Amino acid sequence: MEIKKHLSITGTSNVSWKDATVKAIAETAKTIDYLTGVTIVNQRADIENGRISKYYVDLDLDFIVDIERKNSNQQQ
């Protein structure tokens, strides 16, 4: 049986929405195992002097729950 969970995160970049997305996924992958998919929920930006100064992307990441993993709180 496969169980998936979803995690909502926000990525930021001074370069682009794509850069914000790639960096957010890479950082999340450092602490969350079994990432399987991403949905871009929203994109927005800050504007300064008529130009975009910061990009934001809201992401919904999917990952598989490892049901075989031993819980460190369980007694053996």
C-alpha cells in the first residue's frame, strides 16, 4: 500500500519563478525523503522601481510515507 502526504511550502528567488521552484525543491529534498511530485499553486512577486525584485512560488509537494520505517518512539 502506498500512502502519499502533501507539504505546502513557499520558495523565493531574486532571479525567476523557476529558480524559486528549483531551489525550494532542492532544499526540501534535504530533509524529506521520497518526494514524488509538485504542483505550483501560486506565483507572485515584489516590484521595485517598475521591475520585479523578488519572486515567490507556493508549492504543494507530494511525498510517499515509508510505512516500513521504525518509529524511534516505539519500543522494540
